Amino acid sequence: MDTQEEMVDVVVHDNQMPQMYAKDSLDRFGDDMCEHILSYLTLEDRIRCECVSKQWQRLVYSNVRHITITAHLMSRNESDGYFYDKKIVAIMKKCPNIESIDCRPVWNCRIVETIIELRDNWRRLRRLDCHFLAFGKDIVDYWFRAIGSMVTELDLKGRTDSRRLLSLCPQLLRLNVDSLSHVFTESVDKQLLAKNLRHFGFALRLDTDFDVSMFDTFVAHNQSLRSLSVTIIPNNIITEFVTRVTRLPQLRELKLKTEVNTEYSISDCLREVAIKCPKLKKLGLEVIYTTQTPQLSVDVLNAIPVMKRLKRLDLNLNTFRRIDWRAFHGMNEWPKRFTHLSLHLWLNEYNLFQQIETNL
Amino acid sequence: MNGEYSLDTTEGMAASGDPPTNNAVDDYDAEEALERQREEENKIKIKLKSFEGGVYECGLTAAKMSVMVANMLDALQETDLTKIATREPIPLQNDAVTNKALEKIVEWVDHHWDDPPIDPDFDDEKERRNEELSHWDKQFIDIADQGELFDIIAAANFMDIKGLVEVGAKHICNKIKGKSCTEVREMLKIHNDFTPEEEAAIHKENEWIYAKD
């Protein structure tokens, strides 16, 4: 203990006599406070810190809510090049209050299987993130039969069996698919397989069997959608498409990847979105330039001041052409809640930053 | 770039007997009106008194980020808010609330009082926990004197300012990152109450985590 006697705190510790702790010692904090501070540690740091003191040993696992199993952690868990997850699982068993486990950084199906098997150890567990793309059909089938009724989020990009898996997951809230047609049955009546989603991501391509009425059906059955992420390659349908997006009044986040050319300006569409979806907080625009596009059309950002609640804008401009920095002229009229601007640029745009700086 | 760690200020408002407000307010105009009201109220300055007797002035809305202060103001049952400004300073009876700590706390709430409230439908708790501190918060909390830092965290906890406690906790955890037990003990001045045998046993069990990269 530190000897700075002139600066001491008196803390009643458990049922012992009051003890004196130096002001600059973490020992001055009681269990509740200490547990709260330690709740921001990573799993790896927790394990390393277990032997700091008896208080830490007691608290370091008790308040673990979210765990990410990193590749780094797994590589330390390796014996002679052979992965075994016993040690991680043993640590996790010490954490009774885990709410979510994220296994995505590792492509190890054994650890995921073990967690599913032992899931009753964590009474609060309500979220498990894992990859299953690499797993065989039999394992996937077995899993989805066993836990499909509990699955709330699913990324089916790159899978051909999405329709079959969707029918096993009635509780879905978040879904990513390659194509909108993948959420409809292949039968003639085209039944919608995904209803009441909160988050949805998909791609629209002309070469697929897209027809606008499919998106109409989807919108009608997903009125509480919070976020939508969509890639539209043929931009001649963009106006038609965005008009339908405005029928989603709860929308908080919209990500749009599209071509921009002079013929189909997305500025007017975005303005309509701004008015009809007043809760929008995040907007992502990824622009694919066609040969006809001279530069970032000045009016693309015109709709931003109308998005009153907008906090974040991600702008990804896949171009070697110079950006017309006048697009940022209106920045002083941007929403006052706006906090994050993220720009993906291919060229050093000194003028652009100058423009942003003078307008902030 | 701030505002990612705001505590839910509407909670504080509701607790202090203001017009009932909840997160489900749909109408943008109503939100605007509430915001204007918060802005107006923040122009009213109230005085807070540290344990050491120092008096610090702070906007009313900012001060209400402390649930404890909000409750105390509520208990006054003052309908004319401007009268609050002329009242005696509010005493903060905890020895962690030193002059230095209270000065810093007032600086923090004055910077964060108009943080947007958390949208439980959209903002993910896990994401928020993992999000890095803002540049402003990092500079604010990077305090050389550890005793002062701990005072601020303890005082913020006493005053029930969740956002600031979170900033302090994240800062300490950032400092712990990658350090060994011994280094952590040394840095945070923690007394090792394990016997060498006990410590060696835990160490052996967790040996794999210390393996060199």
C-alpha cells in the first residue's frame, strides 16, 4: 500500500474494520465500482489480470457481458498446432452473466459447437455470432433444426440454400442476402419468407428476376424496418426503388451503393427519403462511377440539410477523378446533430478538406 | 465528435419532475421544443459546493446530468426555475468531491449537456461499450495525478453521472490493456493479498495467455 498518509480515504470494506486506502490506489473502490470499471476489459486482459488481487479475482469474470473470441486468443490456446478450446470454455464457464459471444474472428466450428452444447451455463446468453459458411450441409442442417427457432440475425450472402434456412428461422430480425428473390419461395405464388425484420441488406441486379412488386410485398410486411442496405447496379430503377423506401417510416439507417450518372440524379430521391423517413440517422452512399460521370455531382449532398436527425454520413467515392468540392458548400446548413463524416477517397483532396474546414 | 457516451438525459429529466418525456417522442417538433427548453434551462446557472467548500457554477441542464443533483433539485419543488439560481450552493457531501474533481466534473457536463439521448431501438449497447472515447474525452480524462483521476471517477459515481463514470472506466481499462499482473498492480497501486503459492497457482492455470507472440 502507498504511504502517502496525508491523503487517505476511509472505506468500509465488506464486514471488516474500516481500512485506510491511499487516494491514488484502486483499492479505494468497493466491489460495485471496481466491477463496473473492469467491465470494459477484453477477455484476454481479464484472464491476465485474474491474479492482481483477491478482489480482482472475485470480480474480473462476474460482470462479463460480451465476449469476443479473437484469433489472437485462439492462437494462444494452441498446443502443438492443434486447437483446443477447453481453456477458453473453462474461462467462459466462470462468467455466469455472459449475454453475447462473438466467434466471428475465428473460423473454428468446434468452439461454436461446444458453446451451443453448453449454452445452459449462461442463463442470460441471448446472442452468439459465428460463421457457418465453411461448414458442411449436414452440420448446418443439424444446427438450424436445433437452434433455428432462436436465430435472430442471419447473413446468407454467398449461400445458395437461403430459402431452406430462412424457413427454419421464424424469429429473424436482421438479414443479409445476395438477392431479393432469395427471400421469396420459388413456387409460382412467391411467398415471402422474411417478415417483420428490423435490418435488411440485399442487392438488386437487372440480371436477376427482380420485379418491383417483390419489393412492394417486402415493404408491406416489414414496416418496422430500422435499417436497409442495398446495392443497385442498374441505376435506371433507382427512382422507382427509392420511392418505395419512403414507405418505411421507421428507417434509421440507409446504405445505398449505386451508379451515378447525369441522367439519374439521386439527389431528388434522397430528398424524398429525408421527408418521408424523418428518423434517419445514418446515411451511407457508395458511388460507382460510370464513364459518363464527370465528377461527384454537386447536388448529391443537397438533401443532407433536410435530414434533420442525421448523425452520420459515409461517403465512398470509387473514382480517380477529382471531386467537385463545391458539393460541400452547404455544410453549414447540415443537421446540428451531425457528428460523423466518413470519406473514402482515392485521391488526396486538399481542396476538399479546406472546404470542409471553412464550412464547419 | 462527442456525444457517443451520453447518459440518457431524458431519464434525468423525467426524474426531476419536468413535463413527462420519454424516448418514444415521435414528433420532431416536440423534440425541438424539448431541446429549446433544455437550452433555455441551461442558461440558468446553479452553484455546486464541493466537500472542501469550493463553489462552482454550472448550467442547470448540465447539472441535471447528475441524477443525484436532479433529484435534489426536484426535492426543492421549485416551480420558478430562475429562483434556483439565487439559492444557496448545493452541497456535495462526499470526500471524493474535491475542488479539483468538481471543477473537472463541471467542465465535463458543460461540454456534454446537449448530447443526444440514446435511442434504444437503434443504438446497440455492446457497440457503445466497445466504441472508443472521443478525442475530447480522451484529452479530458488523461490526468497525470492518479489520485485526482480516481477522485473524479468516485465523485462522478457519487453524483450518479453515468456517462462520466464510463469515460473514467474506459480510460483505466485502456491503460490496463496488454499489461501483466505486476505492471497493473504497480500502476494502479493495488495491494497483492495473494500468498506466493496462490498467485503461482492462478498463474499456472492461465499460463497460456502469457505465451509470447
